[in-house]
Amino acid sequence: MKLALLNGPSLNLLGTREPARYGTTTLAEVEGRCAAVAAELGASLTCLQSNHEGALIDAIHALRGTCDGALINAGAYSHTSLALRDAFAAVAVPYVEVHLTNVYAREPERRRSLLAPGALAVVVGFGAQGYELALRGLVGRLRDGTGRP
Ligand code: DQA
């Protein structure tokens, strides 16, 4: 099983970015932990981070035919980008939306996600651990057949 982990704007700064809110775990640590969990589950994981919406769209398009499912923390684009949801729909790759923080307990503009309506599941508020929870959940849904497009 082939999986992808995509991270959007400013998530490259995890570890030093507003640590009281987002924690001190770095993106490299998140990616390393997810790669280890994927291996434990018999899957492979490709990781990509970009601060550019178009680059994320290109990365989603590249998942067609090469990837069984994806995790995405699109950062602030989650709240603004119909284009990212459309890109996933275009390639029919199931995805789980992840947020470190509970976006529903934050400012009103963060309480709406344009990705959520197309997502298989959403994991919010568990900090860096949420990526691992989402990964285990995604693999489970793909394996039991309820996550297939
Ligand atoms: C975030 C929440 C977003 O609202 C914010 O723009 C981020 C991080 C999170 O992981 O909690 O960049 O996606």
C-alpha cells in the first residue's frame, strides 16, 4: 500500500512556530514517525511540504495511479482552497484531513474547512500525534474497503 503525507504553508516551521500552540515536534520528526508507523503497517509513505497552493495541487495530481491514500494538513489553505479539494476529487485519491489544533475551538475563520466535505475522515486537536492516529485510521479504512473510492 502506497501512502502520501502532504503538509501546507508554514508547517515547515513546526517545532519553532508558535510552540505553545503547535508544540515543539518538528516536521522532520512527524514525517519520520509516520514513515515508521507506515512501515509497521506494511505501507510506504512519501512526504512533501510546500508553502505554495499550486505546488500542492501538482503534488495531489501526481498521486493519481501511484498512491492509495493521503494525509493532508493544508494549514491555512484548508480554510480557503476549494482548488485542493477539487484536485483530490480529480484524481479520486481518498484523504484524511489533519490539524494539530482543534480548529473548531479557534477563530471563526478556522472553523470552516473546504477540504472536510471531500475527506474520508478528519483528525483535529491531537497535536503531532494526530498524524499517526490519522495514518492508522486511513490504513484501516483502506484495508476494510470502506475507504476505497
Ligand atoms: C493548522 C490550523 C490552521 O488553521 C493553520 O492555518 C495552520 C495549522 C493546524 O494544524 O492546526 O497552519 O492546520
